[in-house]
Amino acid sequence: MTARPVIALDAMGGDSGPAAVIAGAELARERYPKLLFRFYGDETAIRAELARAPRVGAEAVVVHTATQVLGTDKPSQVIRRGRGTSMGLAIEAVKAGEAQALVSAGNTGALMSMAYLALRTMEGINRPALAALLPTLKNDSVVLDLGANVECDAENLIQFAVMGAAFARVVLGVERPRVALLNIGEEELKGTEELKEAAMLLRAVDLPMRFEGFVEGDKIGQGNVDVIVTDGFSGNIALKTAEGTGKLVTGLLAEAFKTSWLTRLGYLLSRGALRALRAHLDPNAHNGAVLLGLNGIVVKSHGGASVRGIANAIGVAHDLVVADVARKISDDLANFHAHRPAAVDLTSAK
Amino acid sequence: MTARPVIALDAMGGDSGPAAVIAGAELARERYPKLLFRFYGDETAIRAELARAPRVGAEAVVVHTATQVLGTDKPSQVIRRGRGTSMGLAIEAVKAGEAQALVSAGNTGALMSMAYLALRTMEGINRPALAALLPTLKNDSVVLDLGANVECDAENLIQFAVMGAAFARVVLGVERPRVALLNIGEEELKGTEELKEAAMLLRAVDLPMRFEGFVEGDKIGQGNVDVIVTDGFSGNIALKTAEGTGKLVTGLLAEAFKTSWLTRLGYLLSRGALRALRAHLDPNAHNGAVLLGLNGIVVKSHGGASVRGIANAIGVAHDLVVADVARKISDDLANFHAHRPAAVDLTSAK
């Protein structure tokens, strides 16, 4: 932990390029005046934006590169020729210890593959997991894995639970987060063998979390748990389905308001409240998915994130660095392994 | 096919018992005057309701039983002692040929297990799949499997695609339904091996459907495909997450309208349009999940379905019987097996 955390920023990632990234950094700097930034990408473009960002500009380091990862690049292509890109250099900065975290709004698959290859997993973690905050009726909930791993065994799920709980303590400020495994029923006998085994082990060991067993997909939006753990396939399906349904309902709502002059007037009168609803669901308010479990903090911003969205993603990176989340995860895992039951006998639990 | 389809009704399933079931049958009879019903459950309660249902009452067969499956019963318990229940007798009626379809609003797990054991799968189908309609921005889409099978291989997914397409032709009236596999990306190389193999085989064979490849969870709500095929784990997660998100957004909306007298007035003016929105998303308008692939048509109504919801579920059963959906599925499967590539070589496609 340094007194002044350094964040490496991929200035070329995302739909709005350097303009949004640097304005986002400037906004984040308002909240975290000690933050330092290293920018990777087209130097001319970056310097032009920094001229408009006085807080960040004075102390910024700019590393020029002419290449960048495109949204259409496949992970396999990126691994071959991604090292010199703005994203690749930002990752290398974390690996070299020049920065403690990196934020990129670029290609998710490329970021996960390159970061995994360059930074490697922390000791005790077999696979990294992509975690993000989802809006609920109450506070936000952490959901992971959102797509880093198509298939997961019980050990992966337990590691995700530990990482998700540590993330929730930092980002949601909950001391003993309520953690649950996503399943197709709440009864102990439901779901895959991996889920049953993970549930049994999480029940058996005392960790800095409250393990709540299984939850179903319709409970995600209720906000009764702080961390929802699942494999990357189901997590991705749940996240995207939630996004799609949110758009479906708000799309139908917009149409509904257009049906007559009466409903148009109704819309005008309710506008302020509807704006609050949109804000509650706005992905920019929840921006910053984190690839947890690597030797270094990797934050993925939405490609279409606004300036405020980028600032939020930088804020997440800042909080994780300051709280030293990696050490929390290591400690909890060590504690888990010290107390786990010697052998798991799933049949006796049936 | 009989000239007058007979539907077996589990009168005791669902939250409202015989009252909703019989009123639902009466409403369905308005639309389908040729339908005949067999009711299973408490005869006194059923007769009391039939006295208020003149269309159905005159020709109804009532089979008394004092036992019923409870919502809390586990599938294993039900298999041991479920045969004499109202649900079990309705299933037996289909098996014995006394009815062509059954509708129950009871315990889903019990219904799936008992129906599977009693009716067995159709020739060419390894496992039945639970299919239902989901609302989208356009027409409804069919999604399956919604939870009958936790894990699926490529062969299962192909059978689900064939069954889902046949279901869509009958229920949505689309001649060549657009069919897609639910995945975590749209590129050919994404997802599990099962998904890749199923996609390759569906691409290779000409079936009465348009195979559209992979779709992600956020596309479900857009209605650009008619049938979405997935394993029962992911399908259940997607369905429940969509339900939960729908409730989250409409819950936040209701709160938003309560923030001031202005927004309350806005709500009053927009009420009609909002009612139309609710109707579009109302589960009762989409009621009737179907367990496809068994020797007999099994329709599961929501436990909390309204009279209109029950009538819709009966309508789905009626349409499937009249269209002889089982024969459509058999023909399509035979066609698929006659033309499938001799050996699947996944590596050559990469």
C-alpha cells in the first residue's frame, strides 16, 4: 500500500475514447485527491484532453502507444498481438508495480485473457471471477462470476464466495455480508453436485460472512443477500437477462406514456420521479466490474460508460487498493482451509 | 385425435383450489365449446363449484379422491405416495387414454416427476423439457428447458429445439420459427462444448425452423427470436431473473409515483396506460408451461393463476391436442436423424 494509489488507465478503451476516460479521472480526483494516474494510448489525444483536466493533468504520466484492442478482437488474437496495446501496457504497469490497479472500458474478453496471463491468480485462487454490483429494491448486491469461467467446481465457487464477500465488505461497507449460491431451488437437494458440495463446505466453516444457502433468480432483485455466487455461464445469463428485462419494462413504459395526451401529461408530471427510477437502474451508477483473484486489481468499465460511470469505476479501483482487498481474500482463504472438514461426504447429508 | 378433446384437470392444485380451476374451465369452454373435462379431487367441493359452471357442469366427469399433492411435498415423497392424489389420477387418465392432456396448478417438481414416470418420453426424446412463453417487446417467445433437466448434452438441446419449434408453430402460429441457443456470447466459439455441438448440428440440417445461432440473455426481452433453447439450469435462472427484474422495476415505479402529489396526479392520468403495461407483463396472460416430449400433453399452470390464467393454460392444452403436436415433433426428429451429418468433428469448425 502506497500513500498515493496509482491507477493505470487504458485511455483508448470504450466508445468515447480518451475524452470520457480523462474527464472521468478528473471527476474521480475530486473525490480522491490523492489518486495518481498513468494513461496509456495515443499521446496527442491524451494530452489534448489533459489540457482540459487541470487536477489530473499536473501529475499525470502518459505512455504513448499507437495500437489498441478493438471491440471486435477475439481473445486469441489479442493474446498474440495485444502486449503493445493501451490495454496491454496498462496491465503491464500493474504487473511491474508501477500502478496498483488498472481500469479499462475496452473489450471484456480481451481484458480477462490478457490480465489473467500477465498477472496470474493469487495464491489459493484457481481462477479469477468477474464481479459487479446489481441494483435491487434495497442496497446493491455483488454478483460473481459474470462470465470469466464457463464451468466451475465446488472449490471455484467457494473461492468466489470468499472473494465476493471481501469485495462486498469494501464496496458495500457490510461487515458480515450475507452470501448465497444461485440455484434453481432453495432446498438443499436442488441443483448440481458442485453447488451441493460448495454449500456444505460454506456451511461448515466460519468465515467473515453469513452463508444463507441457495437463492433463486427471482430473489436477485430483492436485495436480501449481499453476495450472489454462481458459475460464469449462469451469472452471465442472469446479468444479461436482468439488463434485458429492465430495458423491456422501461421500453414498454415509454410506449405506455405515449398512448394519449392524458398519459403524456401524466408523464410530464411524473418526470422527476421517473428520472429517479432511471438513476436507480442506471448502469453508470453501478459501473466497474472487477476481475477478482489476480495479482493486481483489474476493473472493467462498461464500454458505453459516461464520465460519471468512468469515475465510479476508478472509485471502485481506489477503494479496493486502499482496503487491500487481496490481503483480506488471502486471510479468509487461509482460515477456510485451516478449518474445512477433512473429507466431504455428500451422501451422508442426503 | 378425437372430435371432442378431453382435458383432465387436477382440481386441487394451485392456491385457489377447485373454485379457480372450475371457473377457469368454464371460461375456456366459452372459447372452445367442444372441450370436455374430467375433474380429479374432492367431489363435494368440485360438485359445489360445477353447480355454478353450467357449460362445463352438464358434461363433466368427476373422479373423487381425498388426497392431494402439497406444495411442500418433495418429488421423492410424491413418487412413493402420489398415485392416488388428484394430480396422480389426472396423469393416469392421460396414460389410460381417457384424456388427451392434463392441466395442473400444483407442485411443479411433483408434476414433472410423476408425469415422467407414468407417461414416459416419446420415441426419439431422451428427456422432457419444460417450455413456457415469455413476454417481449414484440410477440411472446418460447423458452425451454425451464428446469426439468439440470444438465443437458447436445442431443438434448437439439431435441428441445425441435420440440420448442413445434410448440411455437402451434401456440404462436409462426410457420418457420426463429430458434436460437442461449449462450454467453454470439460468436461461434463461445460457451460449452454441448452448445457448440448442438449449434453445428442445427446449422447442418434443414428443419422447419430458422436456426439463428446463439443469443445472449439480454436479447430474450427483445423478441427477435421465437424459440430460445437452453439447459434447465440456465433456463430456470433466466426465467426467474426476468420475473424478479420485472418486479424490481415495477416496484421501483410504484414507489416513484408516490414521491409527491404531482407524481400521484401523474400516476392517475397515466393509469390506463400503466394498466396496459401490467397486462402485457401479467403472468396470467402467458400462463401454461408445457412439459414437452412425454406420451401425453402435460400443462403446468402457475400456482397463483387467476381464473383467466387457468383458462389460458387449458387453451394451451387444447391447441396442442388439436394440432397433434406430438406427431409434428416425431416427424421433425425423424427428418433430423435422416439428414444429420454422419460424424461431428468440432475441431474442423474452429
